[in-house]
Amino acid sequence: MKKITTLTAILVAGLTLTACGSTSSSSSSSKASTSSKVSTNKQSSSSAKTTTGISLANYKQIQVALPNNGTATTETKVKEMFGKPDQSTKTSISGLDKEATQYTWTNVDQSLSGATVTASFYGGKAVAKGYSNASLTPNDKLTTATLNGIKEGDTLSSVEAKLGTPNAESISGSGVLSAQIINYTSIKGKSGASVSFTFTHNRLVTTTKTSFN
């Protein structure tokens, strides 16, 4: 950061020189004030960047697709949004002949409170994404009756519209090789219960309920 230099006016005897000294002091004070404001603004901006975490909205911006089978967000773009990942590992994705690189982040904001976020890349493009263990506000829509209304063949978007944001999600691939899994744990009247929905090509194929008795 550039150092802010404070100019000090030198008072010299004599009316003419005193007047000039006053003008110089006023100008210096204005410059110092302006420099101080710039410094404060930079500090505020820096503080905002460090306190802002990954949001659900940021996560939803990521598009995943297999190579040559749809539009996918670049690795560079995701890292610009999410920042430096906490770790990386290799992972297998259906439809790929080689392993993809999976990155993990934990710097989330309140919209994904407590969650761990992942994104996998192949050839610099996103092929999978997910998050787990999000501590979200319980949704009044998430009742046993509502769950019983979810049927095989329902779309991913229609299920989320009925039940709200899931506590965990995993999305990979594209087209006929796409797979989506969402999980809910905050079910009204069913403490400790959870339900998972598995989709293929965005259509529900399996519902798994745990601890509903």
C-alpha cells in the first residue's frame, strides 16, 4: 500500500508569506483528507471481500456438463467467485474416460451456513458440483404430507419448488448421463428423519426415506 505523506506548512514571518503559508496548509490538509478517504475506502473494500463467503446464488450460477455435451462454467470463473479452494482431489465422473479434479471450499455465507461446497473440473470446465451439511432454516412446506405428494417422474425443479432448498445436493454430467441427488433433513414433525431424491436427466427415479418410523 502506498504511504500517505502529510505535508506540513512552514509559517514564515511576514504578512505575504503567512498568507502563502495558509494557502499551502489548506491545500495540504485537503490532500491529506482525500488520501485518508481513499485509504479508508480501500480498507472497507478489502474488509468486505474477506467477510463475504460463497452464497447459494453463487453456487447456482455454476453450470455443469460433460465435454461437448452442453455449456459448462470454467474453472477460472468458479475460482474467481469462490476464491482459493481448501483442498483438491481426484474423482471419477460417469461419462469421463479420466478422473476429474474436485475442489472443496468451506468459506460459505448464511445462505449455505455450515456447508462444504465442491466443484469438479475436467479440461478446465465444470462437470460436477455439490454441497453438503447446510444448516438451513426449516421449511414449513417440508411435511410428511408434502413428501407423499412427490412421485416418480417429477422434475428436479418441481420437487425443489415444493420442498425448498435442500440441505445437500450433488449434480454431475449432462444429458442422459446426468445425475442429481438432493437431501432434506429438516422435516416438520419428524426429528432425526431425512429423505433423499435421486434423479436421472432431471427426472425422479428413486426416493429414500430414513428414520420416518
